[in-house]
Amino acid sequence: MTHRSKLRKRVYFILLLLIVMMLLVACAENNKTFHDHKQIISKVQLKSDIPLKDAIVVKENNMLSIDSEAFINVSVASLWTEPDSNRPIDVPSTTNPVDMRKWSNSMSIKEKDWLIGELQTQALLGDVVTILEKRGDWARIAVHDQPTPKNELGYDAWLPLAQLIYHSGFEKLVNNNSKAVVNTPTAFLYNDRNMEDAYIEISYNTQLPVIEQLQNAVRVGTPGDGDKWLAIDNVKIYSTEEDIVMPSGNDLVQAGEQFLGLPYLWAGTSGFGFDCSGFTYSLYNNHGIIIPRDSSVQATHGTAVQKDELQKGDLLFFANENGKGFIHHVGMYIGNGKMIHAPNNTKPIEIINVFESSYWSSEYAGARRYID
């Protein structure tokens, strides 16, 4: 072998060795990058209790635009006067999903009193809202089916963006399908038609589109998690708005009495807790009659009724200054001089002899009728 041939082979060998070394370095860098990526994911998952699925929903919701419509994507959304003003104890009500029972049961009377003025109202799973403003991870929305003179679009306040979603498929179902309306204090949505795998607990008056109806169950659409199942005994189903029959006074009384003993919750409009006007609003809304959200506005609509002409289902109003001042309370007349109402944080929903009470009789400001 010539000297030139030996030199050529040695050069080839060195080049090959360099290539191998470069490949090894590249592999090591890839492994490090992959390892670092896994560490980043791990840190994110450890830092937050939000599942990956919910994190994706949050990202999508950040793209919801102002003036667009969206849907409530939790069983009950609590709407705040100001964004990001909740306390640590309120976390079960500001996450997705929420845990309304845990939230309500964890608060003392004093802690519930703190909510006065801090909360405005609540909205239920599937409710349609308009986004008015966004600030960080919060959005100011108007709830369409909660009339108020404050905003022609509906009652407005703040909630976490993670509790909103828009889904065109759900919107089509809402616009075209029959409607299932929950008429028990609460009900469970299930993942399966046998109703063995519970998904979440939802509230009285939750209204969802019907996909399929069986003898003992109904399949409904949800705004953010596909089809779910409800027990047929927990709902009434309407094919169209015209199918909703005007309720009688007895219908409203029977609906209200199932909430006796339920704790009061300021701004509440759900079967987990009502305030006074949230209670009357929800009873009527459940029967297809949209009335204003606040007692002071409920007192200016409907038909005025004299005290000696009261009927079951009429709304009774109470005001400061011996009934002459600002309306501060509402209850529903149930006959025989009695009223059912959500009084305050110290008492649950109760029935009282309203005109035998010196306090309530002195504050009585009149009555309104919303049914024929």
C-alpha cells in the first residue's frame, strides 16, 4: 500500500469519527430538551389543579371577543361586582367545575354576610350571556334572561373566563331542539344512560337542549362537555315555547315549598341557595315567565293587587319607612295570609303568617300579579 493511500484512509477515518461525535452530541441535546420539556409540563401540572382539558378551555376562552355571545359552562356561576375580588373561601365557586355545596357549607353567617354587595347574581349551566368587557382572566357579562333597567342586555357583573365557553354545535341544539328544564331543587347529570356515572350536580331551573328521550332518562347537550343524561323525573320537557302552559297559583306554591329549609344565599338564583328576589325570579322563570331579577323592579311590573284580593302566586313587597321607602324584600303569597320567602342569612326559606307579624305588616308595600 502506498503512502498516499494510507493517508487517504486516515483522513476518511477521522471524518467518520467526527460525524459520529456530532451525532452523539445532537442526540444528547435532544434528550436534554425533551427532559426539560417534561420538567416544564410537570411543573405546570404541579402548580395548577386545572386539568389539561380545562386549561385548553381557558386558552380558547381568552379568544372570546367583546360583544360576542357565550354560554355558562359550570353548574352555577356566581357573578361578582368587581373582578378578582373573591376570598380564598370562595374558590369552590370560582373554579371550573364549581362545588356549590362545599362553598355554601363552609361559610359562617358572618362570611355569608360579607357577600352582600360583593355578589350581584348567579347564572346557570347553558345560560346565554353577552361578553361586555374582559380584564385579565375575568369577564363582565350580561345574562340575557335576567331583565334589569341597569342594562338592556340583562343583569351584568363579573365572573372568571374559565366559566364561559362558546360552542356553535350547542347553540344549534339550543335553537332547534326541545328543552329540558330541571324542576327539582338539584339534579345530577350523568355520563351514561344507566345513570350510574355521575358527572356534576346542577340546579333547579337549568335548561338544556334535548337530544334523545327514553322512558326513564333524557339525553341533553351541554355547552362544553358533550352529551349527558338526566333522570326524566327531574325535568319537564317542552318542544316549543308555545308548549309552556301558564302556571296556576298552586303550581307556583308547590314549586316553592320544595325549597323549605334551604339556606339563604345573597345573590343566589339556584337550588343551592337563593336570595329573596332570586327565589321569586327562579320560580317564575321555571314556569316560562320572565320577570325582573331584583325585588325593587319586580314591584313595578305585573299588575297591582289589593291586599284583600291576594291570590296564590302573587308577589308581596316590603319597603323601609313603613312601606313607603325603598323596596328591600319580596316573598310569594301562598294563601290564608301566609307567605313563603327567603328571609336572610340567619334563616332558611320559610313560611310565615305575614300579616300577623308586626315587622312584616308594618313594612308591607303592596303586591303584584304575574299570572292570569
